[in-house]
Amino acid sequence: MSENILRFESLTIFVLTINETELLRKTVEEIRKNCCDVDLKKIVIVAKSKNCLGYFEAKKLIDESTDRKVELYIQRENDSLKCIYELPSLVESSHFVIMGADMETNPDNISAFIEKAKAHPERIICASKWLSESTIEGYGIIHEIGSRAMNKFVALLFNTKAKDVFSAYQIYPLCVYKKIKFDRPSTFIHEYTLKPLRVGIEYEEIPTTYKKRTDGKSSVNVLFMLRLAIGFCTTALRIRFTPKRYLLNEEKHR
């Protein structure tokens, strides 16, 4: 995985929405504020269906856009985790980011993502909740204990100093993504963060500010977190003990 890759050219940002309205609008506005036009390829709002509130708000944002950099995509998978598997095939830029429309994934990190990607385009850069410089507001004690424990487990398993591998809020080089074999939509959200670690991709963290959402109804609950944790553990063990050559696309490592 040491071969040269393209430099940072532009960024595609996927914003996942279900029932967000004001926060979806604020997320898009903050992205535009933190991303120069020359660096931004497009913002793709990913709506769960044509009947969700986020879909109607996205249509308004597209109508208001003057540069055609805001687009709408209706996810094919009903499952919010599985649908992420669909998105990289839509990327036409050198890098991409997947984030939520609830402001829990802080749009202010976009400018830092781009700065880091320009300096080290081959790295995966993650916004980490658990760096000492990060600020956390409204994160439940159960979620915090669970998240820290999971990240500690993965750090030991993969011999990494990363503190928030559990977070999928990353800027991802498309060419790195294409080198790795992602063939399980059901566990993609876990593989998306773990397989790069396993094959030796450099992973860098930046501080972030996390604030619990104030608009709409969160789809994250205890059962959701338990399901995520179980899936993450089983997938982590599988990936950790899979030979690296089986995690790479054949044409990329012959």
C-alpha cells in the first residue's frame, strides 16, 4: 500500500438525513462556509425515502442552490448502516466524507479535513471525540463508557494509538478505498473503519466538538448501540485475523 496516489483535488460530502429539517439546512450552510468552492466537488444529501422530512428539505436546498453543487440521492437500502455501502460509487472527487445531518458530526471539521488531506492525501483523517482537545456535550454516560471500551478493544487488537476508530466521520481517499475489498454491505460501516487499519493505511485524528442533536428524533438508542457494538466486535476479530492479501482487490496487489 505504499504506492503513490493522487493529490487532493476535491471533496464530495455525503449528508445522511431522515427527519432533519433545520439541522439539515444548517449542516449544508456550515459545510459551504467551511469549504472553498474550488475544494468542494458536491454535497450529496442522502435521504432515506421520498416521504421523509429530510427529502423535502433537501429539495428546497437544491432549488435555492445557484451553483448546482447540492444534489439529492435516495438510498436503496432501508437500513441506515447498509446504505453507506452505496455511496462511494457516486464519488467523482479524490476524497469523500460521510456525515449526518444532525450536527453531531461537526461541519466545522471540514476545513481541517481538507487541510490535512492536502498535506497527507494518502491518510485517513478522523474527527475523534476522545482526544483530550475535543469537547463533548450531551453524550450519555452509557454511550461514553461503551464507546471508550470498544475503541480500547480495537486499539489493542490492531496495535494502534487511535482513540476513536469507532467513528466513521472521516475524510477518505477514494483511491485507497478502491484498493480495499469491501464485499459485505451488512457490515460495511465497520469494515470502512477497520480494513484500512489492517492493511496499513495511516490513520490520523483531529479534535472535534460533539453536541447532542436538538432537532428531530434521534435513531440512536441503546438497542441500536448494542447492535452496533456486537457487529463491530465480531467484524473486528474477523478482519484482524484475515491475511492482508485477502482484504485487497486482486488487481491492486498482484
